[in-house]
Amino acid sequence: SSGINAEYGERMKVFVLLAIVGVALSIRCEVGTYVNGKGVTVNTDCSSFSKCKTFSKTVGSLTSKFHSCGSCDPNDDDDCKDCSTDLCNGAASYSYIALPLLVVSAWLMA
């Protein structure tokens, strides 16, 4: 019985480690639009991208600021800036992966 529990424990550690690696490899970006300073962004999983970007466009008297997943295209975006850390394209950038990684690392070492 204890052999089965030990085997289950090892499999569970491998599963959790693979899940954490998957989360660590995907990037989270702020996605949304502000028009003349009013708007909203949403914290979004951008797993098929490696960067977040922010750029502005002005048409007439309206200035729109876009927050999205992906890299800048110098031929397309006026003042685009891209970055490669979680939530780096928003007003505040926080990475929530550090504490769970620390806890799981301690558990895996046990």
C-alpha cells in the first residue's frame, strides 16, 4: 500500500511541475482600449504570444490607446512599445507566479 502511495506522490509531483512550467511559459497581458483617457483593460492569458504591446492612434481629435497581446509592427503602430513580462503593458505590472513557484519548489524538494 505504501508503494502505491509513493508512486502516486511522485506522479503528482511531475504533473504539478509540468502545470507550473506551462503557466510560467504563457504571458498575461492587459487587453483593451482607452479613448481620450477613458476605457478599460482586462488581464488576459496570451499563451500563443511571447510579448505584450501598447500603442496609440490619433484620428482627428480622438486619441485611442490600445493594449494587446503580441509584438510591435513598426510599419503599423504609431508609438508601439512591447515587453515580455506578465502585465507589463498596463498601468501596474505585477507578476503573480513567483509565490506559487516558491511553494511548489519547496513541496517538490520534500
